[in-house]
Amino acid sequence: MYGPNHQQGHGSRLNGVPGGRGMAPQMMYNFVQQNTHQHHTHPQQHHQNLPQDHAGHGATSGTITHSTFSSGLMSNVTPFTPSNHQNGNAPGSRGGQGQQVSEHWAEQLKSFKESERAHQTMTEQHQPHYFARLRASENKGIGPALPSASAESTVDGELEDRGRPVNVDKALDRQDWLNIDFSGQGLKNISVMLFDHYAFLTELYLASNSLTHLPSEIGQLRSLRYLDVSHNQLTTLPPELGMCTPLRQLLLYNNLIQTIPSELGALHFLELLGIQGNPLEHDLKQKLMDEGTKALIAHLKEQAPVPMPPNPREPITIQEDVGSDKERIRILSWNTLCDKYATSALYGYTPASALSWEYRKESIIRELCERKADVICLQETAMDAFDTFFTPELAKRGYRGVFYPKTRVKHMMGKDQQTVDGCSIFYKSDKYILLDKQLVDFRQTAINRPDMKSADDVFNRVMPKDTIAVYCFFESRFTGNRFIVVNAHLCWESFLADVKAVQTGILMELVTKQSERYTRRAPLPISEKRLIKPVSEEDEDDDSDDEYPEPAPSQEYRNNTDIPLLVCGDYNSMVDSSVYELLETGRIPPDHPDLVGHSYGNFTRDGIEHPFSLRNAYAHLFGTPDELTFTNYTPTFSGVLDYIWYTTNTLDVIELLGPPDYEYLKRVPGFPNYHFPADHIQIMGDFVFKSRKDKKVVSEQDRSGGSSRN
């Protein structure tokens, strides 16, 4: 980013050397690093951060435009003539024929001429690269970046219409200096330190050197928008270059490149791929000449072969030697990406065939079947997908489901209702009985609270968000253990951190009150808990008993905190958020930074709290090689947003599903793709119910059947 008062002096120094080319390559532009300014962009649509002024990156910020370079800046340079073209044909002709060029190819030729001029100024006139020379003078006046009015609603310059978050730039090591010019230095190699330490770069000039290859580490420059490696001796491009999805211009003029890796199909923002002067494959060049860069990139993406799959995610043992007498339960949570959000506008790096619901749904159900969870919590389940796909498919595996859509469904009619997504919980019906189910409508609950009715922030901030949560109360058929499972999907916007805290507070308050009622829930008669195994072909020759084990009596609980509780879902919140603090510690004070300046009745007067001793299941892996570093993975974000919390006084975690194959990710800019059908990954844990010292079992004569169950 450039300060608002930068100067454009054409005779200024470049990298500290006035007009000469003898400077050491490691000497770069001067810059001022600001340590106090904070950006406020989205943390997490459902994640490396681009500078906030990119959406308006125009003449005042030194955006690279062809008009800038051809407006008399280099009027003393000898005009480029077609006789310099390395392919042997004039740039404006095809096979020596003077055919009319397309607008796409005309743009290419114009850029190529400017690149030739820049090369001549360095090699013949021993002057700096005049594309980059402007940047040196701009960096002299660098200052704090001005916040962009649209910073909260853009990712990669594109408007957001769905909850896919972007990283919050609250770092103290804020970087305002964003470009490096190594052009014309006679370089034969580039140190990988450039990519290890300067991942913030948006512009990199490596033109007019003697480079024969680019390191694969260039894929670490996940904010790069402009790369010029023209006039080198490159024969290939690293596939990892496809990781640099924000690229707008990739100039490769006058190299020895014959083909373009299919991985570059992920560069869906690319506006200009400069390939003139390379012995490029005829079909690729013709595609570019006739239809332009966008068409070529789309062709590379859609025609790319399906890559090799990653290594399977391995289970991580947390606790060994668990007694066989303890009941185990496996919980899975997953935001499966609703079909209506899976568009090429939001996921332009994903091939259409991998983005289609027909492909993704089969991949999703295959994952769910392989995991064999006892309880499955899904977010972004569309109503029609729940009815026509998830319910019948999971029913084949012995699951029943509970679903509630987002509250916007109340204002829709007919088919529009079917596309509304929400939260669903599926459970193994041969193991558990559903005793109760509840919808948590955050905004309706907030507006009905006497202490919040007159709060402006409730109307202006909470009410517009219609995300929901759902929780279910279960009983195990064969042990009598009862437990609560929560599935929530909070709003995604970073500037609504206060709303997420309020939503979590409302959720935990309702769970607290309802769990108190559950302690008085009548036990189930044994007769209602018995099941008979269906006879299958595999069992026809089996002489074993066809009946399930005899059910155990229902357990009772003296206090609501004695009931085992599992809190799952997509909380769109990082570990440093108020949501995480509230769930982990049981309280956030009224002067918490996320609440200061807002009015939410008792929540902002007294703070928000809950009585449960919750722990993030994956906290057991913190600081280990198996630590899960993300649950949501896109080009603009990689971080943990999804959680399974459990009550430590009632449950022990004994096994967790490990992280994805990180080697595989080195060429994958983001999900979804062929092997990961959603932009989130599933998380899963195995738990055991702790033995209770005050365990109380209801005698047969005290049982009554006054229960509502499914």
C-alpha cells in the first residue's frame, strides 16, 4: 500500500541507486513499518490477507496500467518494431499471414511492446526498470494505509454475498511496503528466503535477468497480484504458481516456455498472461490469441486431470487403555457447503465438475459413511438436500435426522423455501432415542428478552442475521446415559464479533435453562427401549442371538451440569475471540473489547456466562505435530472456525480425527476440490462417558412413560 502523499519523481533513485544497475540484489525499497494500526476485516466466507485498498487501487496508489507507461514517460526510447519478435512472425500476424488480431491479442501485443521498452532501457541505456521506478518514489512517502470503505465486503476485490470469512489483520507487524524490483540485476537464481519472509508482496519484478527456473516456494506469495519474469531463460513454470490466486498480471515475455501447467487454472482473477516471445504450444497460444487470458485459464482449470488424492487423515489417540465397560460415542461436525453458495463466482479456482452438487454430494456421503459417527452435526444443509438426499441416504445406514432452516424461511414461499439452509443433527437410531429437540432462533430470542427490547444494537446488528442453532436431548438405549448435543452456525462477519458473542450467550443460556428441565425428565420404560435386529442375508446362517443387548434403566441427574454436553458447529470465530473465551472459561466480562461500545441489556451490564466446564476437544493437540491448523481452507483464509466442545466433568476424549495431508496442500490453493467437497473439513472425536459417583438409577416401579421422542 502506498501513502496518500506519495510523489512520482521520474528521476528518483531505485533501490537507493540513482539510475545505475550496480546495486546489490538484497538492497530493496525503503519502507516504514507501522506497529499500531489495525485493520478490521473479516477473520474467518467460510480466510492471507490482501491489502484493504486494493479494491480502489488506482492512479493514486500506483496501479500498473498500460496507459501509465505509454503516456510519454519513455518518449526518448526507440520504438519497438515487429522485427524483434522471437517467434519469427510479426506479433500482429499468424503464420506470416496479415490476419486481423483479436482485441485480446492486441492487448497482449501492447503490453509486449512496453515490456520490450523496459528491457531496452535497462540493457541498452542502463536505466532502472521504468515499470517499477514509480514504486521507489512512492515508497519514499509511505504511510499508514487508509481503510477502504468496502474492506469489509470484499475478498480479492470481489463482493461477498455469503459467510466465507477473511483473515483479520490485527497483527502488530503490519506491512505497508508491498513490492520488490529485482529486474536487470543479472540474477541466475532467486533465494527461497524471498518467499519465506516476504509473503505479503503484491508486486514482484524479476524481469531482464538470467533466471532458468522459478523455485516452487513462489507459491507462498499468496497475496501476489503482479509478477513480471519477462526476458529471462525460463523453460518451465512451477505448478505451485497456481497457489498465487490473486494474480492479475503474469508477464512471461521472451522466455523459453513451451507449456503452461494445468495448476495455473486456479488463477481465476488473471487478466493478462503475457506469453509472446515464447515457443508455446500451438493450441494454447491459439486459445489465448482468439479468446484471451480468461478463456485460457478456464480451459486449463476445466481440462486439468484429477490430481492424486492426499494421504488419509489418521486418528490421533488421546487416551489409551479405556475400560470396555465405558460407553463410547463418536461425534462428527461438518459445514458441508450449501449448493447455492458453491458458485464459480465464489470458488473460481475450483473446476466446475468438482463444484457441482452431483459430484459433491456423493463425495460427502462417502465421507460420512467412512467415518461411522454415532452423531453427525451438519451446517449449511439445504432444506431440499435434507429431505431428498441426506435423510434417505443416511437412513440406509441407520440414521434419523433433525433439521431446522434459517429463519428467513418464514418469509419465503414455495420452491424458494427449499433452498434455505440450516443445521441438522443425525443420530444412530439403534443406539439412541431422541427425547427432545429445540431450535435456537437468535434474533427472535434477543428481541423477546425484556432487557434487550429497547437496545438499538439488537435491531441494527442482531436482527439482520438469521443464523440459528439446534440442540437435541438423547438417551442411550443400552446404558441409560443421557446427553445433549448442540449444533450451531454463527454469523460470519468480522465486524460483528459482538453479535457472535451475543449469539453464543443466548445459545448457552437456553441450553442452561433447558438442561435444568431435563434433570426432571421422566425415565423411559425398558419396553420402549428394546430393539430386535433385522435379519439380513448375511445373518441367515448365523446362529447367534438376533436381539440387541438388554437395555439399561434411564439415568437421572441431580444438576444440569451433570448431564453430558457436546457443543458442536461452525462458530466463525478464532481462538482469540470472545466466543472462544466464553465457551472455554464460562464467562466474558462486560468490558470485553468485543462488547465495549455496544448495548445488549444484561449481557453488556453484567457480562455473559454459562455454568458448564467446557473444553475444545482439539485443544489436546495444541503444540503437537498433529495440531489441527485449519478447519476452513480457501485462498484468502486458512484457520480453525469449527469446534467440538465437551463437558470435562462428564466426558473424556479418547481419539480425534487428525489433520489433512499438509504435503498435498502445497499445490492446492483452496477447497472445495475433487478430494475435499466443501470449503470446511470435518472434525470428529471419540468420547467416553465418565463414571458417576452420585449415579442414580431409577427403579422399575418408579418408571413412567411420559416422554416425547422420535
